[in-house]
Amino acid sequence: MTTSVRNQVLAIVKRVLKREEIPENVDFFDLGASSLAVIQIVELVRKECDSEVWITDAFDAADIAAFAELAEQGVRSGASATK
């Protein structure tokens, strides 16, 4: 996984959940995220990372690192993940 996509995903999660630090090895709900917050995170990742990631990916991912990996895999070809 490229560091830039992982860092972008972590920054989005921090921003939405209003947290200073986010451990990558926990899921969204362990961090206190609501379903609406997860939807917001997914939409921001889709927009800011130009990734074809889906809400079901966030719910199915074992942890934030796994979701970031899915976001990396979903980056649209020819798109820059560091806009």
C-alpha cells in the first residue's frame, strides 16, 4: 500500500472522529464511530483519494488498516491519490 493513501485515510478518520491519534489495528466502531460517521469517512475517502471504495468495505474490513488497503486497491487508474 502506498503511504500517501494510508495517510490520507488516517487523516480523514481523525478528522471525522475528532481524534488526535488513530490506531490502525482497530475497527471504526471500537473507536466510537457511528454508522453515519463511517458513511462520511467512506464518502470523503472516495472524494479525496479518488477511490472506488464502498460503504460495505468499511463495515467488512477487519480494521482501519484493512480499509485503507481496500481504498488503495480502489484508486482509479490514472488518478493521483495525493491531490
